[in-house]
Amino acid sequence: MSVAKEFESANAKYAASFTKGDLQLPPQRKVAVVACMDARLDTARALGLEEGDAHVIRNAGGRVTDALRSIIISQQLLGTREIVIVHHTGCGMLTFTDEVIRNKVRSDLKQNVDHIAFLPFNNLEQSVLDDIQLLKESNLVLDVPITGYVYQVETGKIVKVGESK
């Protein structure tokens, strides 16, 4: 069975007892979470989120540059007034450089992706601090509290790395 078929089956069970169809569009807790797409990070469980609580924006590395469009929409149209950044231990973004991925794509796909910044990093905590600073300095982001964490995939704990108030 394909994974998509498994999803369809799981969704049928989920939908059969679904009772949250009346949740409001803006997130109840007025927070946007930017997190890595890593499958080992379940943001809802790790942060105690329920449906309707928060906007969760995920991408490779949890980089805010990639999430900026969504953050702007979240703040300007849907009223979020806090941002939480979650990077994690053992992140794949620590394992390569832009040049490595560009060469791989060039070799495997015969495509030039020199125009894409893949945003890898070599220091986990610094990547969180850099993302906090980028949001603080952006004229496109409201002046709201921003907190950055590193999620420990080994223990399930989040460790605060920095914050901006």
C-alpha cells in the first residue's frame, strides 16, 4: 500500500470523529511557530499545541528567511503577535554547504541552482540567534516577542537559546 493510501485510511478514521470544524481562522494563541521540517520533530506534541492554537510554518532548517512570506500573512491578516523559532539537534542542515547541494543537483538533475540559497548552517545555536536577529531587523515583521529554541531530538526537550522582547 502506498503512503498516500495509508493517509487516506487514517484520515477516514480521523474525520469520523472530527469535532473541530468550527474553529476560527486566526490562531487562538496568536503565535506563529517556525520549525524545521524534520520528521522527528512533532511541533504540536513538543509545544503542547492543539488544532487552532498556532500557525506552524515548517521548512528545511526552520529558517525564517524561507518563512517570511508566511510570517507577514500571519501577522498582517491573521493577528499573530508572537514568534517562536525551533531548530533541533542532529539537523541535516549542519551536514552540507550550498556548494555541496548545488553540485549534487547539477550532477544528478543537470540543473543549475546557483540562484537558490539553501541556508545551511554550521552552528546550531547561532542559527537560531541569526534568525531572531533577522526578524528583529526586518521592516516587514512587527515588533513582537520572538523566542528561539533548540529541540533535542534525543530527549524531546526544548532549550531556550535566545529571545527578543
